[in-house]
Amino acid sequence: METVSEAGTCGAHRITSRPRADALRNRERIVTAAREMFVEFGPDVPLDEIARRAGVGNATLYRNFPDRAALTHEVVLAVTCRTTDRAEEAAAAESDPFTALSRFVHAAAEERIAALCPMLSGGFDKDHPELLAERRRLEEAVEGLVRRAMSAGRLRTDIAVGDVLVALSQLTRPLPGIACPDIDRFTHRHLQLFLDGLQAPARSELPGSAATLDELRRGR
């Protein structure tokens, strides 16, 4: 079998034997179904239910992902990668730096980035080299958006990139006891309120200090 590097694609970061097209589609369907069901029901959703939604048998799921940790790893990697892509797309598509930042924030909400939070607890390996590399790529992309908007005088100067990431996570996470479809209709409305508050000139003095990436890492 031909061996290829797939480092340029989301969710396929390892050097591996090239799978058949149908096997690759099955893997992608499993990751997509897992991502959807982790959002809807949490990270402990039964794996057989994920297989059912993906339209594959349990054997196919376990052939691709031998345990829950392996599947969770792939979902986190895919969501992080796709969110980074949204940041890079926003930077390339928008000439106004604040519009680019706003476009990214709304796009990241569509990627369900807040669903990563409950998955990053327990025995999950948050420091896996693949995840660390993808997280750095995301942080660099968002830092670039924040830096450009601030340099252009469009973004208040008393915030940091950590403030954006924390707010994005909190404002897109469903409230306890409320189904995701019910809360989704408010997400972009509340994100826009947050973005309005980020614009310069600042309309109020913020309590505390800006949330830096170093502080977020220390708090993990």
C-alpha cells in the first residue's frame, strides 16, 4: 500500500497507509456523528448509538477507534483544526480586521467549539503532541486576528486573546437542562452583543485583568 502524509487535513494528521475511499468515508462519518452526539448528549454517549447515527456497524467503529479515548481524541483534533481553518479563512476574506474577528467568532460557534470543554476532562490526554500542535495553530491564528484588530484601532486595548476564547466557549455552551436546539437560536445574538462590547473606543472599564493564553494554560 502507498504511504502518504496527511498532515494538511483536519482529523487526519498522521502518516499512514492510504485507506480505501469507502473506509475513509466511514471514518469521517463516525467522527461527524460523534461530534454531533457529544454536543447533544455529552461525551459519555454510548458508542453503539454513534455507530448507528453514522450508518456503520459497531465493528467498523471499533476498527477505526478501539476505545472512547481514541474517538474523543479524533473529535477534539477535528474540531480544533476546523476552527483554526475558520480563523484563517476570516483573515483572508475580510479587509476590515474587526469584521474578520467577528466572522471568526460566529464561525467558531458553528463548529461547536464549546463542546470540547467537557471532553477535555477525566483521563483524556490533553497534552498529546498532535493536540498541542493543533492548539498552537489555533492560538496563533486567533492571536493574529486580535492583534490586527487592535493595531487598526478597532478593538479595545484592555482585552487579550484569552478573553475572546473564554467568552466564545462560555457563550456557546448549552445551559444545564436546556436542549441544544433550544439554546442555539440565541447563540449568535449573544455573541454579537459580546462583539459590540469589544469594539473601540471602550464604553466602560473592565474589572480585573485581561485573560492571556499563558493564564488559560496554567488554569487547565
